[in-house]
Amino acid sequence: MGVVKVFPWRESSLVTQDLEGIVYNAGHARRA
């Protein structure tokens, strides 16, 4: 969700959604 705010010009882009998922998953993986 935060990534969309970082890239507001891509907020409707599927690429941004993919990056958001990658960052989200990576964050959880590192905390695990």
C-alpha cells in the first residue's frame, strides 16, 4: 500500500501493484 504513495504517477499501474506485492512479501520474509 505504501509503494503506491511512493509512486503516485503509477498508482493505477499493474507494475506498481506487482512491486507493492514484492516489497510486501520481502518485508515479511525478512521479519520471519
